Amino acid sequence: MEKKEVSKITKKEPVRQERWYFGGLAGVLAACCTHPLDTLKVQLQTQQRADYGLISMAVKVIRDDGFLALYNGLSASCLRQATYTTTRFAIYGAVKSMRTDSNLSFVEKISLAAGSGAVGAFVGAPADLVNVRMQNDCKLPKENRRNYKHAIDGIVRICREEGPKELLNGASMAVVRGAFVTVGQIAFYEQAKQLLLASGYFKDDIVTHFSSSFLAGAGATLLTMPLDVMKTRLMNAPPGTYNSVFDCLKDIMKVGPSGLFKGFIPAFIRLGPHTILMFIFLEQLKKNFGYIKKENQ
């Protein structure tokens, strides 16, 4: 009896691993929850003057176009997560799994996250472009609105009306931003979680997941805010508006350095909850549907 009891106590629970598509699925679920905040962030960033704040912009959108206008571009946002986030998490996880111990240093986490985020952002650039345009459409005069029915319709129409190359408008800025935001999210999250667990005061539970993802969301917002503003401007601008990223930067800087942080509060409010929800969803998916890694793998 004693031997059986000891064996029960010392028996370890199997550690479940995340599947390659869990990151994208978690991103889609989080995007469905936080999309209205993303819509407001885009509209605040594309106004030349600071005429509206977060609340007043929300009131304006609802008053002018109805509550559902806050969900403009939801299909594009989900498509972006399905491409961009799936790619970056899949690459990060695949490369990390090549290590026998799977323990990366913080510098290695940053390097791998930056590379994964850059590739993911390039893959997701067309969906990101359509997402920005759909979210900002209600600000335009009715005769100038693009009125994309959904993400696929937007991609098809851009190819037909503006040429396939236009799908990569703003992609260079999106790639740089994708690298930084992935460093802020994945690398910071893993490092924060590792440190919290090592402290002995935290367990691998939702409290640790929330704390780690909150810190990751704050770090990601701090790193990416100026790049996010320029990316949004480049993607929303009519063809020929800017000849380069530096032209866009000069236009933004006309109102001073504060122009690079336009929409900072909604950006944090949006990216923070999105990061928290994404990692909580990811951890739950891994816990309940992940595969058990064999000892010889």
C-alpha cells in the first residue's frame, strides 16, 4: 500500500504541447473580443488633428454609422490573425522545438521572436491592409467609401482595381512592426512566465498567465507605437500619397513628436487585452487539446 501511494504521489502529470495552429486560433478568438478597440485605434491614428479622444470617437462612430460600425473589418482582422499570428507562432514553436531542452536564453527568445514576427507580418500584410481600410471606411465621405463586403472581397477588389502590388502597400512597415510586437508579446511573455514560476510564488495557472501577458502587452505597446502609427497611415493612404516611409514620417511629424504616439491610450487598451486574452486562450487550448510529447521526441 505504501509503495502504491508513493508511486501515485511521485507520478508526474504529462506536459501537453501546443499544436502549430493554436497561436492563430487564440489570436482569432482574442480579436473577436477586442476588435472595437482596434477600430477606434485606427480612426484615432488616421485623423490629422487630435479632434477626438477615445470616448468621443466611439460616440461619433456609433452616432454616425451605428454600433455595428465598431466591428467594421472583423473578417479582415480574423484573416490577419489566421495568417500573421499562425505563422509567427508556428515558426517560433518549430524552431524552439529543435532544441533538445527547449530552454532559450532571453537574447535567443528576442532574436527568434523578431524573425518569426517579421515573416508572419509579411504573410499577413494583405489582410492587414484590408483590415485598416475597412475600419477607417466610415470616416470617409459616402461617395469615397470602398465598401468592401468582407476580407476576401477587399483583396480581390484591390487586385482588380489597384493591382496586386498594392496588397503589399505598407508591408515594409508592417514587417518591422511585426518583429517588434512579437518580441514584446512572445519573448516578453515567455521570459516573464519563466521568472514568475522560478520565484516559487506562482504556479502554472491563469494568474501567472494573466500577469505574464499583461507585462507582455505593455512591452509590446511601448515598442511598437510609433511604427504602428506609420503603418496605419501608409496602408490607409491613397496610391501615390507617400513615396517612402520617410515621407510618411515627415507628414506625421508636422504636429510634433506626439504625432508618433497618436492613439497611444487606445493602442494600449486594445493591445493589452488582446495579448492577455490571446495567451489565456493559448494556454487553455494547450492544456485541453494539446498533444503529449513522447520521451524520445
